[in-house]
Amino acid sequence: MFWLQLFMNLVFCFGLGYYWVSQDHFKNHAVIVMAIIGKTIVFLIISYYLAIGHATILAFLIGLCDFIFAGLFVEDLIEIRSG
């Protein structure tokens, strides 16, 4: 339960950050960059564990969704910076 509670705390904190971003895109660039980095790393870790046989295709698909969201955050950041 210890690790699950720590994980759920991180999920809550990231969710709170994403909520703040949704309220004001122009003020929260650092949270957007954090999301891009975090979601890309999740995808890379899951991809690695799939490659060595320690993750399932379902886990990979979930990681792929995170990677897609990272791309959407990149698109949002580019749009914000271009004005």
C-alpha cells in the first residue's frame, strides 16, 4: 500500500497541475514543460520494459496515450509561445 499511496499522491499532484494549466495556459509554462518531460519519460520506461519482456502490450498502450498527451502539450506550448 505504501508505494500505491505514493503513486496516487503523484497522480493527484500532476492532475492538480494540469487543472491549473487548463485555467490559464499563458501563466503555467513550467507545468506544461513538466508534463512533456514526465509523460515522455513514462513512455520511454514502459517501452523499455516491454522490449525486455517485463511489460504487457496494455501497459505499452497506456504509455503511448501518455506520449500522445506529451505531443499535445508540445503543440500547446508552441501555440502559446507563438502568440
